[in-house]
Amino acid sequence: MDTPLPTEGDAVPAATAAAVPRPARGASHEHHLTVTRTARYVTLGAPNEATRELWIVCHGHGQLAARFVRHFTTLDDGTRLVVAPEALSRYYIDPPSPGLSAGERRVGATWMTREDRLSEINDQVSYLDALHTHLVRQLPSDAVRLHVLGFSQGVATVCRWLAASAVRPDDVTLWAGTLPPDLDLATGADALRGARLSLVAGARDEFATPEVLRQQEVRLRDAGIRFRFLTYDGGHQLDAGVLARLAARTDD
């Protein structure tokens, strides 16, 4: 005679309950929780009827937005709104020292590390999308030109953001940094392909070396992405002369 199956409300036999695996004692389990947090950004200029250009500029590793945006003061002519978002993770650059108080230690910010990188990338995209939407609502019309610039670590941040976002800038500048190795230029580079793309590096940049730049140029050419390369006599830093050329949108 067949044994009837238990119906809803029936007690589960002890043998069945015992078959459910129990977590091993002492075993840790990783979880994620989406939270709301406050992001900081710094601006030059103010949105008004005269605004014709919006620049979103992403700093490099160990920098803060307030210091980074100072390099763009010459662009603040009343027609541009320059916005520097600050990376969400801050840290002390200087190590602890008996002769250095917490108030004296320098603070920097980083866009991400290798730890939990996919969550960090998703947070970056959400943050920059929200910032862009917030800014556009304050601008006079859709005719405002959008220029997105990434410096050093900010290059990878900008590329990952634009690959995952619906935002389509008119100009993109990748300065002294490299394309993320995980970025599929065949399917995730529509924003780069549709923008006026500029690669920039100093002739004496110790990070963006000629070989690093050559590899990046090969990737872009193989993907059919047009770009121009600008250089200057300097190291791993922004250059006022090149910024002026970018703002003037010259074709040289």
C-alpha cells in the first residue's frame, strides 16, 4: 500500500528534516546589502542660461575632488559648468606616525580596488548616472555639450561608466590612464565610438609609457574607434595648454 504524501500543515518526518544540510559551524558567508550614502562633488561655475558646456571630470587615485578641480579654473568663463565627482572610498595616504596627528595626515580617494570589484563598479555607474541626471535637470536645454574626462585611475572609471550607461557625451578625454582590460570594445564602447575621443599623456609620464599607450591605440584601432592623441612636455599631471586645446575643440 502506497504511503500518502504529506499535505500542507502536516509535520515533516524527522528523516526528511534531517536531510536538509546545515551550515558548518565557523563557516563565514559573504552577503551584500544596498544602502544609501552621501557622495561629494565639487563644481566650478554655476548652471544658468549662459551655460553651453558641462564637463564631468573624474580624478585619479589618491586625489580629492576639491584639489583636482583647481586644474580647470581657466575653463570657468561663464559658459562652462565643470563638475568633479569624488570617489566614494577615502583613506589616509600617510601611514600612522608618532609625530603626525590624524588632522595632519593627507587624505585621498580611490574609485575602486580589486576587492569586491563588481560591486564597486556597479556603485560607480549608479553614482555617476545619478549625478549626470541631477546636473542635466539644472541646465537650460538639451543643447548643452557634454565633455567627460578621466585622469589616471579616472580613465577606467569613465570607460566603465559609459559602457554601462545610456549617457552619450559629445567629447571624451582619456588622460594618462588605460582602458580597462575587461572592457569589450566591440559591444561596450558605443559612447567612445560616438564621441570626439582624445587620448592625452605627458612625454615624461612614468605610468602612461609609450608602450602602454601603443597597446591602447592598437585596441582602439582594431575596434574601429577614431581618436586623436595629444601630448605635452610633462609627467603624470594635467596640463593647462592641453586643457585649452580641448576646450577650443581644435582638430590638430
